[in-house]
Amino acid sequence: MDDFVSIDNLTPLKEIIAKHKGAPGCAMPILQEAQEVYGYLPIELQKTIAEELGVSLSEIFGIVTFYTQFTLVRKGKYRVGICLGTACYVRGAQNIVDRFCRELNVEVGGTTPDMKFTVDATRCLGACGLAPVMMINEDVYGALTPDMAPDIIAKY
Amino acid sequence: MSNINIKINGQEVSVPAGISILEAAKSINVHIPTLCYLKDVNVIGACRMCLCEVTGQRALVAACVFPCSEGMEIFTNSPKVREARKVTLELILSNHNRECTTCERSGVCELQQTAEDLNVRDIRFPAMQEEKYVIDDVSPSVVRDPSKCILCNRCVSVCKDVQGLGALGATQRGFSKEIAPAFGLPLADSNCINCGQCIINCPVGALKEKDDTEKVWAAIADPNKHVVVHAAPSVRAGLGEAFGLERGSLVSGKLAAALRRLGFDKVFDTNFAADLTIMEEGTELIGRVTEGGKLPMITSCSPGWIKYCEMYYPDLLAHLSSCKSPQEMMGAVLKTHYAESNGIDINDIFVVSVMPCTAKKYEVQRPEMKVKGVQETDVSITVRELARMINEAGIDFNTLPDENFDEYYGDYTGAGTIFGATGGVMEAAARTAVEVITGKEAENIDYEAVRGVEGVKSAAIKAGDLTLNVMVAHGGSNIRTVMDKLRAGELNDYHFIELMACPGGCVNGGGQPIVNAQEKMTHDIRVERAKALYHEDADVLKFRKSHENPSVQKLYKEYLGEPNSHKAHEILHTKYEQKPQIDYKK
Ligand code: SF4
Ligand code: SF4
Ligand code: SF4
Ligand code: FES
């Protein structure tokens, strides 16, 4: 699921658009599915969506930047999401974030040059009992300490 | 529509059912402050400046969107209303770059005026503005300063719904929200056509024209430059407003006098070139009709429309007339014939145009707009910039005598002057084409069918045995309607189409004096300013047909030969190419 389609290949996008076009509010599902397929929503995709739907690029861009679920930059193959919700935060999640960033040599929100990892601070993941908690794609890790970072990274 | 009875501040009023509280109050001259409201264009209830109390409603209501109903009791001036409006305004001001003393909008700013009206003297909230805003001044036409934007959305609606473009949009959310082109691109690389409609509809100084007045002052001060100026048709219909004159005042004489006093060496009139355009364009049209050229032919004087066509209708570019716009024809003639006959080196002559338009600033620097390798027009300034120069020079506009434009390139006809209103180019062309085709003087030269502010107008013009089917549209979305029909093959019976990017034509161009939204509720400025032009045409000028302009005739005799001659083609015509809608690869 992590191998995204290259943005040079617009065929899947056109299929997604064709599927939803005409329905009211169709930009939302199109953007969601496009992000699932391509991993992010760069200008090339947004422009195609705007053109196909007959709306301006600024309208599509407005939606994409309004909702936090959308991303404009390509994310890594493995998305490290460390919870900074209240419960995790009081149990030292900031140190976990700092350590992962240091190990991977990226800033928060950044992606390693080999496009393997992206580190994000997230809102509450709903697993406060395991605080501090994080996810790498679908895998959940709990009761973290900063020193666990290298071993976790090594698994991927 | 049936009327209903309501009470505003205790006063009984009968108003049409369903109109907004704002409109009802306006009808009895009760002022309700507004910021986001723009009649017919942006009615979204976003800014909350217009809050009023309605009996039976728990919360205050936004007067601009709340409809009146039978028996409704409205209070526009209760303590609760006054306090709510003040708090709202103070919140807006706490996040506003308040530098009125150096702001171009000062004096014609709706935010400043509202603060004055509400007697706001103290802002109870801490200043919120971060230094995160970047001024976008890449475009030759429009400067965007987000530190002054109050997020009213008026420019967004104008650009999207009136102009059919959507170059500007709301981006991000919450405190980071910004009205900007997609992907933070400069407007210059977006699908903006430089029309300036967003500027004249912005309530504040967040959008303004690129100021080029310093370049003009510098040229005037340079002893080695021969500086000539010419002013577009609609300038004489708009400029007076900047000096407090009634809208629709015709100020041709004072305009010429003011330009002379600013220190220009020669004061000419773009109307001369408008007449010249008719000779060239009319001849081109007759040629296409009789010899089988691409029809319908479409006018090419509006640079905003040209860019529209290049971006959105590149497949239809062949329909455009090959004529340059009057601004560029004027520059080309001044830098060739005028320079040559007065022994001035082409490099020493500096041409300034005064335009109702911000897209003209873009046009002057287009690579196509060159004659003998030099830029035809050196600087194009808007009516607002000219007004600022007049003030800067200490000229009391209203007491100036009426003077004439300098002879030859300052001579014009009524056909030239009506170019400034929608339908004007069509009417001017018809006056000439009919007489050229029939070889006889026409009985009626008033083409009422193409006048007025209806978005798309058509007419059939009889010229002897020939009937010319013509169409006129103004404003971007009307242009789209027409061009989509043309693309679909529905306009094959038409011969000539006039398209102007601004609604109402140049009288309502993006470079004209600012009129606030409340004023626009009860006045159609397009109609009021156009009256000045039709008045000059009908009552003031000696000649009303371009081919009767003696100086234009002389120019053909002395220099160009005949319309569409080789020489005319060389300096007065051009062609256009496809442009990308969004230039993100730069
Ligand atoms: S936009 Fe208006 S309120 Fe703001 S600085 Fe300019 S004049 Fe003052
Ligand atoms: S100048 Fe015209 S096209 Fe450009 S953003 Fe403003 S309204 Fe839109
Ligand atoms: S730029 Fe002007 S018109 Fe546009 S949202 Fe801001 S304040 Fe309103
Ligand atoms: S909410 Fe009514 S004018 Fe803005």
C-alpha cells in the first residue's frame, strides 16, 4: 500500500475524477482518493482536478489547505506519527519526537532524502493508556522511551 | 413583488418582500456599516459589521443577508448593536497593519471610514499581526499586501463570478487564513488577467495598482527626454471623481490643462488612436467579410481580454483582429511619424499613457508591443495615479481652465470617445463601416442596441445589401459565455464581436477612481460614467465618425498610405500566442 503512483501517470486520477464528477461536493472524495493513490496532492494533480471539474485552481487549493488531512508534499514510505496529545505530552512525547528527528536527521514534518521516513507530530491517537504512543503506518508502538527509537527504525 | 410593512428604529416603512434589512434601511437613508457586502457579488454575511437587533431574534442578525418579513421590528442603533459592531471592528483592526498615513487607500478606505463612523478611538485587543506577510509585487499591474487584508472575500467573488477566473481564493484556515493565488504563486504566474477589478472592489489597501508615478516624474525631470502623454477615452469620464466632482462629469478640458501643468512636453489624446483603430479594424473587418477571412472577427483593444483569450481560448486566437490596442497604436505612431517629423530621436522620446486600466501596464511590456525595436509605450499609469500626481504637484484641478489637447495626435471624434463604454468600439466601427461599404452618408449613426450594461448584446446592422451581425459582451464571465458559444459553433452567422474584460467597459476599468460598496448599492457607476462619453460624442465634438477625423486622414496621406497598408501592418498590427493558465514551472 505504500508504493504510490508517480504523478507522471495521470490515468488513475482521471478514473477517480470520472467516478465522482457531477455529484455535489465531489471535490472532497476525489482529493481523498487521489491522495491515497499518489500519496500527496501536488500542483499537477490539483490542476488536473480543477480543469476536469471546470473550477479554478484556487478553489481546489482552498479545500486542500483548509483540511489538515491533505498534504501538498510527498511523504515518505513510512509515516512516523508521534502523538502529542495531552496524555502523551505529559509523559514526555516531545522527547520521543526530538529523538526520532535526531536519529533520522529531519525536522518535524520532514522526510528523509531517501523518501523512506516522514516524521509528524499528530493529535491524540486514542490510545492514551499506552502513552507515549506512536504509529508507523498501521503499526502502533506504546510506552515509548527515547532510547527505543533506533530499534524501531531498524525494523523498517 | 408585493410589499410588506416593517419598522426600522420605530419608523414604519413599506418595502418589497424579501429584501434584506440592509437594503430596507438604505431606502430610508438609515446607514448600516458594511465591509464584506458587495451588491449582487459578495453577499455572504461574513464580516458581522452590519449587525442589527430584530425583535424576537435571540442573537443579533447580519443585515446584509437577513430578509425582511411582515411586521418585523428592526433596531440598527441600540446599545447592544453599537457595542457588538465596535468589538467586531476592534478585532479586525487588531489584526490590521494600520499605517493610514502612508496607505494609498487613506481617504477612500471603507475600513478607515467605518472606524470613523463607529467612533472607535481605542482598540481593546492586543495587536495580533505577525510579521509573516509577504507583499506580492511581481505583477506589473496588481500589488497584493496581505497585511491589510480583512478577509472580506470581495476580490475572490469578483474574480471568480464576475470575471470568471478565480485567480484569488481563500487558503489555509483560522489565523493563517490568507486570500491569495493557489500554491502561494505570485499573481503574475496565476491565471490573473491583470484587469484590476479586484482592486476597485477591495474595501481597503490590500490590493492596489503597481505605482509607476516615480518613473513619470523622473522622465519629466530628465532634460534629454521629450515626454509626451496621451489619455484614454474614459479618463475624462472618471478623473473628476478623484477631485470631488459629481460622477459622470466630463473633464476633457481640465484633463488637458492638468497634464500640461504637470510638465509634459506634448499633451495628446488616445482618442486619436481610437479613431485610427477604427480605420484599421473597420478595414480589416470589411476585408474579412468580402474576401472570406476568419469570422466573426473579435476586437483586440482590451489587454485583459487578450490574455484571457491566450490562456483559455488559444484555439480561437485567429478570430482576433490583428490591430494593436489604441494605447499601442498611439505609442507606435508617436515613436515613428511624430518623432520623424519633429526631428526627435526615437530613443529620446518617452511616451506616457493615462489609462483606466491596470492591464495596460502589462500590455506596455509585452514583447509584441515594439516599434523599430523599442517599447512603444514607456509607462502606463492609471487614473488614480494621475490624480495623485496632480495632487502632488499642488494643482487645484477644479479651478483649472478648460484647454485643448495638442493638435494632430490630440484631435479626435465622438467615435473615438465612446470607445470607453461597452458597445462603443462596435458603434464606432459601425459608423465607419456602413459608410465605407455603401459609399453614402448614413442617416442614423446612433446604435442604441449596442449601448447599455446588459451583459451580452446583439444587433443586426444594415450596410446597403449587407447585414452585419454583431455581438457585444463585457466582463469576464460574459466573455466566457460568448466564447464558449463560438467554440461550439453557435456564432457562425456573426461577423463582428466586441469583448471588453471589465464590466461596463473602460469606464469601470480597474484603474478608475474607487467607489465604495455602499455607493454602488444605489448607483450604477458604469451607466453614470458612460453618460459623460455619450454626451461628449453627441453634444460637444464636431466630428462623430472616425473616418472624418482630419488628422487621421492626414496621417494616412503623409505616412501610412491607406488603412491596412504594408506600413500600417508593420507598425499597427500584431499577433498573439497561447499562454499557460498557471505558470508554475517557472
Ligand atoms: S487599508 Fe485603510 S485602515 Fe488600513 S492602513 Fe490603509 S487606509 Fe488605513
Ligand atoms: S486583476 Fe482581475 S484577474 Fe487578476 S486577480 Fe484581480 S480580478 Fe482576478
Ligand atoms: S484583498 Fe481586499 S477584497 Fe480581497 S479579501 Fe482582502 S480585503 Fe477583501
Ligand atoms: S456581514 Fe454584513 S456586511 Fe459583512
